[in-house]
Amino acid sequence: MAPSFPYKPIKSKLVEHPIEKRGWVTVPLAYSKPESEKIQIFYRLIPAYGSSTSDTSKPVAVVFNGGPGIPSHVYRPLQFNYENPESEENGSSDRFKFILKTHHVLIADQRGTDGQSAPLDLSAQGLHAHDVAQYFSSDSQARDYAAVIKSLIPTHQPFFIIAQSYGGMVGMQYLCLDAAPKPSAIFFTCSALPYEDVIEAMLGRRQEQFNLNQSLKKAYPQIEEILDILRHRLKQFGIHPNNINALYSWLGKSEAGKWEAAFVEHAQKLIQSNQETLEKEFQSEIGVGNVLNYILSSPNFTPGYTDRTLAQLTSERIPFEPWMLDENWILLQIGQGNVNTEQLISEMDQLPPPPTPFLSEQALRERITQHKVIFVSADNDAYVPAETYKKAYKKFLVEGHTFTEHLPGGHHAIFLEAGHRAILEWTKA
């Protein structure tokens, strides 16, 4: 019998929207036990520019979210201003700016994320990481996507999948589903893949972040001074100055020569910001963080390890200079700030959950022969360095069924203009 999980409330009125088609698809918590508790998966079908969701002549790009634990509103805000797409209130997180020129986009809140699909309350008492890993991992998420696709995309309407970042694990699980609708193509873009060498992958990630810090300083020699001023600003408002390390996510966040300028502009804007803005940016409660990401990273990416145990290992092997933006500092804070979460994370560090089940490498290659798969790497990727990724997907290359692409623009390259051009080429071919 599946355990009972504590959920946060959802916002039912969010389903009402003048442009997007929104709703829920009901699925079992445990697919092996269809009679088990039911949960609802929230979806958003976003129409191509100048079109509507009822227009089935447009192909659909189905986005498998990254993370784990990133809901759909990180890709495009739920309150996106459609009348003024360039409005500052839309922020910088609209990843569908280019692809909507030619395609509809279908995206869901993955189960358990801090969105509208059975969002887990991971600060509740009595939770166990192993239970969360069993019922909210990539294997269940892939089945959820299959249910959403069946409900939303007519059989005659072409669609393809963008399995980005963590979505690559979900994408590999999707390939293994016999009854899942078949996409015209699936893009594994800057994605995690099963059967990677854990230590090699994490050392490659840290080395790339070290290199990107160096590139930032080369482009802007005054960066240490800028960051020191920002640290002082945080301290003035009672925010731990080391929370500045959260800006590591801006490393390589665009094409080379552009991301560095965007980073400095953002940092200087933050220096002028008020307390509310800085608290939002740097999450004064940063230790609580995205606990779902922490839990699911272990069984999917790093079996036998957790983010904290790996952060300790990689920090020792590749030390950073004091001024550098360091993802590992953020990872080492996870679990702090809530006694229940601290206990959950501590227990998990001592006994990581077992790996999420995957078919064997050979069986996955056989599944790939039934599809058209494009593996997309990118320059300046602070999460999945190109050379590390190429080693990871090499084992899944199948002549006539798999193809490769390399793009500028970092981890989200597939959502930039060059990424859109590549999608058009590969979906026409």
C-alpha cells in the first residue's frame, strides 16, 4: 500500500485563462497499483503566436521539465502578460519566446513540485526520502506525461518532445513505455542520462563552473569588487552574504560574450535593489531550498550519493577561489532552517534511496531504434558540460536513429534562437 503524503494546497482558479488551455489529468499515485490514491497533474497548453489551442494544424512541442522539482512557471510565469510580452513583470524566465513562433507548447507541473500537481509539503513531519523517491521519480513522471499527451494531443496532430536537463531521465523512461504516444522526434538537450559515471560527471560540472568564473573575471576584471559590494548590501539587510553564491546559476546563461555582460548588469541592478527584492533573489531561507530536487537527484543522477556528500568530495578535489560563485556552498545549506527537513536530509545522507529503475543500456538502445533521437550539447553549460555530455550519450548512439547537435547559449540553448532553428531543421528532416 502506498504511503499517504502531505500536500500543499493548489490554486484551482489558475485553470481559468484567456489564452492558454489549462487543466488537470487524473493519474494513480502508484502506477503498479491503479486502484491506489489518485493525484492530479496540472498542464498548460500554450498556443503558437497568432493561433489558438484549438488549432490542430500546428505541431506541439512537449517540454519535459528540468530540475528535478522545477514547475512550469519557471519556464513561463503563470501570470505572463500576453498583451505586453516584453513587460518587465514577465521577468527573464520566458523560455518559449522563440519556439512559439512555429509551435504550440505543452508543459506540465511534474508531480510533487512546488506547483499545481500534488505539491509535496516536504517540511511536514514523518516524511521519508525513500518513499518520495519511489512515488515521485522519473518513472512515474514519464507515465504522467503520457497521460497528459493522450488527453491533450489528437492522434493526427504531430508532436515532439524536448527532454531538457533532468527531463532527459524522464525522456529515457518515456521511451520505455509501450502504450505511450510516439513523438515525431525527441530532443535530449543538455540532459541527464542514465548510467553516467557519477564522480566524473560531478567533477566535470564543477570544473566547468570554475572555468566560467574565470571567464567572467577575464571579461570583467572588476567582478570581485562588484561582488564584494553586493555581499555588503546583503549583509546590511540581514541576508547571509554567502547567499550570493545563488548567482552561480547565471554562469554561462547565454551565448559567450553576452552572458558575462548580462551577469554584471544583473549584479549591479541588485546592488541598487531594496530588501524585498534581495530577499526574493537570494532566498533568506536558502537552506530549506528545493528539497524535492535534493531527494530525486540521488536516485536519478547520483545513486549511492547525495548532493551534500558529492559537494564535499568535489570541493576538495577542485577548490574555488574565495570570490568565485560556488554551487556547492548552496548545496551544503540544504536542509537547514526546518527541523523536519534537517532530519529528512540527514537520514538521506546516511542512507541514500535506491536508484530509480531503468532498463539496461542494451534495452534502452533497442527502444531508441523505434524513435528519432537528437542529442543536443551546448557551449558554456554550467550544469552539463558539453564534453561530459558527449561521453554520456555516446553509449546510446544508434546509427540511423540518433543524431547530434551542438549549440551556443549554455544550459537553456534549445530555447534560444539558434535552438529554435535547430528544432525546425530536425523536425523537417
